[in-house]
Amino acid sequence: RNSVEHMRALSEEAYHMPVASKYKIYIIDEVHMLSQSAFNAFLKTLEEPPHHAIFILATTEKHKILPTILSRCQIYDFNRINIQDTVEHLQYVANKENIQAEPEALNVIAQKADGGMRDALSILDQCIAYAQDHITAADVNAIYGITTTEEKLEMLYELEMQKPIEKIDTDFLDEIVLLGLELKELTSSNSAF
């Protein structure tokens, strides 16, 4: 709903008084997807909002929002959630759902989510669908094509032995590809050992 008509309709609706509460709160997610025309249609309401209306504009790409819109907003930048906090919350959710999850599996999920709790919960949900009520690190690796620590160490060993790249065990690399693991994950610097 990012058209000019939708923004005009939202602006008109915002002027109606709330029925059961003191405020009407509008959350516009992915606000950076609005066209310039849609932003302009919303600008008048944002300049002089009704006293009972609160607009929350959420985005991951603040630089795409018009400066005229940004200048009329209070800006709150949220940081990524650290791995330990993500793991703790995933453990809480798993416990509430009577799911057994290995700590290493939750750690892999947290790393894969890269600081986004919504992504972490989505990954956990997919793992539950795949593994049912007991999630292991191997399950997460299998679902997402993530290479294991042992596979990374084996490749490092090959490199440490100073074998030219053409001499590295191609059977090892072929096996990784056949298992559906991502070579990009194998060489990723943010993957944990």
C-alpha cells in the first residue's frame, strides 16, 4: 500500500478521533518503499498531525526517505541484537513451545539471523518444521547449507599444508557441493568456529 491514494486515505482517516483510546497509532513499515508522490501526499499530515495521531515510520533504509520527511520526525536508530541475547530469547521460545534445541543449534540460528530477532524466529520456525521437537546444529546446517566447523578446519588444513589451489582435495569440495552446502558459507568470515 504505497500509492498516493493509500497515503491520502490514511491521512484522512488519521483526522477521525479514536473511539476507545486516547491515541490512534499508525505503523508504516518499510516506509522507504513509498514513492516521492506518496511521501508528498503524506507530508501535510506529518507537518500538522492531529493531536491524537502518532505515526511510526519503520525502515531499514533511512537514507531513502526524503529529507523533508526526516526533518519532521524523531529518529530512533535500533542496533542489531547480540548473539547471546538472541540465543537466550530463542531458548525461551523453544521452552514455551516444548521444543528441545541444542545450544549450538540456537547459536547457529543467532549467527545466521545477523542481529535480527524476526529473522531468528523465522529460522527457528523453519527448523521446527524440519526437525519437529528436537533441533540440532546439524539440522540447521542441513536446512541452510551451512558448513560445519570440521569442514572449515579441513579446508584450512589443506591450505596450511600450502597445497596449491588446484591440489586441494577436489573430492572434499565436491562432497560439500553435493551435500547442498554453500561454498560462500565455507569461506564466510562471520561464521563461527
